[in-house]
Amino acid sequence: MENILQQTRYASLPEAGLQKQDWTHKSVVMEKFEKYDADQRGTVGEIHVADPRMTCRNVDVFYGDAHAIKDVSIDIGRNEVIAMIGPSGCGKSTFIRCLNRMNDTIDICQVTGEILLDDMNIYGKDVDVVPLRAQVGMVFQKPNPFPKSIYDNVVYGPKIHGLVQNRIEEDEIVETSLQRAGLWDEVKDRLDQPGTGLSGGQQQRLCIARTIAVSPEVILMDEPCSALDPIATAKIEELIDELRAQYTIVIVTHSMQQAARVSQRTAYFHLGDLIEVGETKKIFTNPRHTLTEDYITGRFG
């Protein structure tokens, strides 16, 4: 990955009228790209997949008068990892929060368009967001275990959703979830200890175990490794690859190397627009849009 970036870093500087020594001046570069109008930033690549788990069409998001997401359409495939990348403030985290209606918690936020989970419109008037957020679970940037034991952290969701009826079922779901999260062997002898006493990487895997304990269909991950060290990050990435066999995963990341390692498809956002989407290998080795190329080669971001 580093070799790819190094080889192409200055590939398109002449197109922007910049010299090699100017590329570090972010304000100059961004001024060039702010001049692209919306028509030039229309989505490039194939938004459709053969077997979608989620289907998003013409999604717009407003925070008051601010237009944060602009007419985004994309399919999210079954049992795939799709990475959403782009510079800070581009809308990728806002978009991922639309997928389980987390933006409903923000009073001034308005979402329009259509988002389907299988054949269900998740913004339908009769949709209860509580079971929806069990079906489309979320792992946040900072690990946030409950101030409870490791055991109670995992079993909390199944209890409130009525998925367990007795202690035997609780024990089974705790063990299964922790095994899937790659944490069981590390905590099986201290399940009664506080989840907050684990290391950062272990806490994040505990949060993943808590998410999968309610048998979701989709797992959303908003920069799940940004607060972790390289060893903990590697464990999370290995876990993501293993979980793909059973779940659809959408991950927001600022690390292009991570996106290249864990995802099969990548979507690049810029100023609220979905610029390009396609197979990860093609996005990183042969991007079709100038903005995508200039972002992944380090000219801005």
C-alpha cells in the first residue's frame, strides 16, 4: 500500500497547475478543489451490487440549513466489508449514522430519501428504532462499555430484547459472543469483573461482542481503531475479516491502509457528495475520479 501511494503521490499535480514543492500547502490545494461544482462531483463507479443487504437511494441530510449529505445512492452488499473514506467533515460519519437512524437523536437533523434494510424502509412511519438498532448495530470511535461486569455488558442487549429466557441461555450467548469477538480466552476467568477495567483494545472487542450478542444483520463501525495502538488495531482488523462471513460491515476510517486491508469495496466522500465507489483494489490502484486520486495520494485530507 505504501508503495502505491509513493509511486502515485505527484501523478496529477500538473493538472491542478501546482509544482511538486507546493503539494504540502493544504490551503492552496483545497482552494483548487473547492472550485469543482456538484455536477463534476457526481458519483463515479458502480453503486449497485448483486445481493444488497441495504439499499440507499437519493439520501440527503440537513443540519438546519447546512446540507451535509447530497443525493447519495449506494448499495451495501451482503457479507461484505465496505469502507467509507474521505477528509474530515466530508459526511462519511453522518451517512453511516443514517443507516440505523442514529441521526434521529439530533433535533435539527433531517434525513430524506430511501434506505432499505432488505425490503424494509427503515424510515417508514411504523418502524420502531429500538429493534432496528439491534438489527443494524453500531461500534463507536471510543470504546464505551457499560459500568457493569463483562458478563452483564454482553447479556444486557439480549435481555432487553427478550432473546434469553434463563441463565443457561444467557451463559451460552455470552460465551458465543465473546468467542466471536476474539475475547473469550482473555476474560473467561473474570467475567464478573468490570468491563471498564479492560485495556482499550479489549474494551472495543467487548463492545463488538455486545453488538453481535443481539444477532444483528449489519454492523456499523465508526473509526473503531482510532483510539487503539497498532497491536490492538491488528486484532480488530482480523476480527472484522472473520465477522464478514456472518455479517455485513460498514466501516468509516481515516486510515487508507486500513481500508485497503479490511474492505472489499470502498466509497469516497467529499464535501457531502459520494464521489466514487468500487472494488477496493481498483479504488486504490486505479481511481477513476481526480478527487479520489488526489485524496488517496496524499495531496489533501
